[in-house]
Amino acid sequence: MTTTTAQRPQVNSTLLVLYLSLGGLAFAVLQSLVAPALSTISRDLKVSAGDGSWVITAYLLAASVLTPILGRLGDMVGKRRVLIGVLAILAAGTLLAALAPNLSVLIVARVLQGAAGAILPLSIGIVRDELDREKVGVVVGLLSAIFGIGAGVGIVAAGPIVEHLSWHWLFWLPLVLVVIALLGAIFGMPESPVRKPGRLDVIGTILLSVSLVSLLLAISKGQSWGWGAGSTIGLLAAGAVLLVVFVLVELRVAEPLVDMRLMKLRAVWSTDLVAMILGFAMFGTFLLVPTLLQLPAVTGYGFGKSVSQSGLFLLPTVVMMVVFGPLAGLLSRRFGPKLPMFLGTVAVVAAFTLPALGHGAIWQVLASGVLTGTGIGLAFAAMSNAIIEAVPPAQTGEATSVNTIARTIGSSIGTAVVAAVITSNTTAQGLPTDDAFTMGFWTCAGVAVLAVAAALAVPSARRRHDQALAAGVSDLPDEPSEIHLPHLHHAEK
């Protein structure tokens, strides 16, 4: 049940957005900060690179499993209450990681940190519940962009932190952000009255958890285990079968973990598809560009940069995300989320096509980064706005959690595929060839074209407005102006 704005206590919107932004930034930074420092961490803890990679895998698995569960709990018992719990777990996991004396403790800490995957869905739900409707689009755009920004900041900052401090500071510094966000959630946020009471779907939770763990474990470890290995194929098959079973179960239970009626809405499934594809592309660039920059210049195509220097070349990407995330919110309010989503996916295609055609000059790498940041900033923000304009307020956490999972799965697939392309095309010295980067950029460009098609499948302003009213959305903004995109109306008739 939803109360009116007049019945709610006054909210300091600036502080609310600040606290939510800090929590989201800390989570996103922690997602990417470890990867560039993985070899240093493995060496310091005296473990193999394969064992050390569990630091990333454990985090990924925990985030994918816990995000839909905690998102649904937020819709049921209160988003602020669950957010406080999530931030407390994140703080505990980050403190434990900073103090970790061995790999086992660090892996446990990373599992705890993975619980914070629900921060974005919960934050978007809180913004929707607490702020005036005309502010929601821009703020959601900012929060969504912060997840891309945080990933970029993590990669930029990892090198200098490890070189000048130690890998333990990879966790001490984000811990400060988490603690401020936690205190802000406790003392600076009211609890929203928007709820969807019910019971947690235990069977659905188990099925989805096992399915996601199976799929993501196979994707993450397929490169080291071998894509044709029985364990890899078995996990992929088991994950796919269990995912189908999960959908069938959710269609039958009275209080599902994920309401499949929402997933049938074109505005929802097309946006989730865009999220998965762009997750692939974003982490493709985060792998390709630093690797290319760090290769020795004597290869004829590498740039001979250090880890710290190569991270700085991603700053234009981060800056563009900061600029275009809120701008996407403004465009969404004026024209609906379809336009910025379409423009963002087109920019991402251009971002990979440019270096695929030529990456021998540093300006090509920088221009690609600018286009990537522009595209990700526009599209990520538009995706969240598309979701919240398509589902009722009481199901915001549930629907945005699925979108977050789609992005996570896409990121995992992108990292695995691009890594496979790089490692399968090497010189006699074991370095990636120039053709490996060309293939990697073309692969990401080709995948991004699919995102353009998915963005065009998002319903037009009028159709989306009508579908949202039919789905019971009570806080719709005024119907935006129509922008006629190519081939759109033929598909909708």
C-alpha cells in the first residue's frame, strides 16, 4: 500500500542521494578494484593465480545469488531496513578483507561483500518512494551511472594503491565510504511505507541460487578448466535446466521470488536484454584497453604503460559516465527512456568499431573510452528508468534486481569471451597478438549491435505508457513526447 507524499516526513533529498551514491560507489569500486591487483594479492598470500581468482569468483557468485533475494525482501519488509542490513554486511566483509591474513579469510570476506549487489535495486526503490516524481528520473540516472563509474574508478585506482600502499588498502579506502553510507541510512533516511507483504519463495530461491551459481561458475572457470571439460559442460547444462525449472515453478506459486508476469512485459525483458549485452561490452573494454596499454612498445602495437598509467587512460570513460548518466535522466523525463537507451547502445557500437578498425595511436584508445563512457552512462541510466516506469512501486526491488543480475551475467560472459580471444592468439613469447585485440574489439562491437536491436524493441512512449497503466503503475509521469526511431512502428503494429 502506498501513502501520499503529504503523509511522509520531509526528506533531505540531497543527503539521501549522497548516502545512496556512496553505498553504490563503494560496491561498484569493490567489484572491479581487485582484478588489476590479483597477481599482487596471489603473490603476497603465496597462492597460485588460479586459486587467487576465487577472490573474484566468490564475490560474483554471492552478488548474483543474494541480489534477487534481498531485492524481494526490500519490497516485503522495507527497503531502508534491508539496505541497512546490506551495508552492515558490506562493512563487515570489507573490514575482514582489509585484515585478511590468508586466502580463505579473504574469500569469506568477498562473499560477504557480494551481498551488497542489492544496493542498486534497493536504492532505486528508495528514490522512487521518497522523492518527487519529476526528480526520480535524473537521480536514478545518476545512481545507475555510478555503478559504471565505480567500476572504472576501481580499475583506475587499483594500480596506484597497490604500488604506493598495499593491497589491504584496496579495502580500507572503500570501507570509509561504506561506513558513511551506513550511518546515513540509519540516521538520515525514513522507512518507506511502500511494501508488498508476503513470504519469501524458498523453493524459487534455492532453484535460482543453484542455477546462477552453476552458470556463473562455469563461465568464470571455463577458461582454466577448459570449455570442453565435463565439469564446465555439466555446470552449464545443470544451470540452464534449473533456470527453466525455476521459471515453471515461479509461474505456479502464489508469491514468487520473481513475478514472471513482469518479465513478460516487453518494456522489462527488452531492457534486461540490453543490460546483459552492455554488461558484456563494458567489461570487454575494461579488459582489452588496459592489456593493450600495458604491452611493451617493442611489440609494435603495445604502448608500454605501467598499471597505474594504463588506469589513468580510463578516466575519460569515467568522466563521460558522470556527465551522461544524469543527462539520460533528463532525456528520459522529456522523451522517455527509449531514446537515451538507443543513443547509448549506438555510442557503444562506435566505441568498439573505432579501435577494431585501428588502435595503433593513443587518440584512438582515448576516443574509444570517451564513446564507451558516453554510451554506458546513457544506457545504464535509461535502463533503470525504463524498469521503474514499467512496474508497480511495490515491485521495484524485484524488477531492478533481475536487471542487475542480467548485467552481472553479461559482465561474466564478456570477461570470459574476451579473455579467451586474447589468450588463444598469442606470440611465441606468450603475449597477445595485434590480431587478438582486433578480434576482441570486433567481438564487442558485434555484440553491441545486438544491444541496439534490443533497445529498438523497447516499446514506444505511448505503448509503454498504456502497458504501465495496465500493469498497475500508479506513479507514472506525464506521457513524454514521441521520438520516432527507425523501424520501430513496424515492429509494434
